[in-house]
Amino acid sequence: MTHLFIFLFSFFFILPIKAEVTGFWTTIDDKTGKEKSIVHIYEENGKICGKVVDIFGNKEATAKIEGAPKIMGLQIIWDLKKNGNKYTGGKILDPQSGKTYGCEIWKEGSDLIVRGKIAFLGRNQTWKKKPSFRPTAQD
């Protein structure tokens, strides 16, 4: 009976928590308000990560980090852990500047709020769910 209770608790309460932030999200350019890219948020080794899987614009754009890798396919979020209704303690890379910031994410309605921060100072972005996105084999 105890095992059944644990299974049901996990099924109804723990699994939906993971699913609430995972998936494909459209990033929005802060200055223009236009769609910028699609980021796949996924779980890996018990932590939440994210990588760029599509870019609206120059798909050959490179990140300003060592080796200048293409932004397309680049992991930009890593090491987020569940903390109440947020995922915290991770990092986010701004590929255009090459800077890495502390990161936390959470849902507000159907939107994903992504906060990059240094100490207690930070900036939020609102990402929109992209349920119709179909990844290619490399995603």
C-alpha cells in the first residue's frame, strides 16, 4: 500500500513539476519585441538545461566565447534545480556578449520567465511556449 501511495504521489505531483518548464520556448528580443530563437528546455541528470535549436535570422551566427561555436545547437542554460515553484542555482550564457550569469526560471501562466542575474541584480525575459515546433534529428 505504501508503494502505491508513493507511486501516485509521484505521478500526480512530481512529474507535472518537471513537465511545466520543459519543452520548446520562443525567446523574444528585448529591443525589437520580435521572435529571436527557439530554446529547448530539458532535464538532464536531474537538472534543467536549455539549448538553442532554431534561430530566426542568421543561422550561422557564432557565440562570442572560446572557439566561436555556432549559436544554433549551443547549450545556454545548465544546472538549474527545483526550488519551490522556481528552478534556481543554474547558469545562463548570453551568446552575443559571451557573458555568463546566474539563472533562475519559473512559469507565470503559460509563459516562462527567465532571469539572468549577478548577485541580487538581474533582468527578466518572458519566453513563449512553442508547442508546434518540430525538432530536426540533431535537436
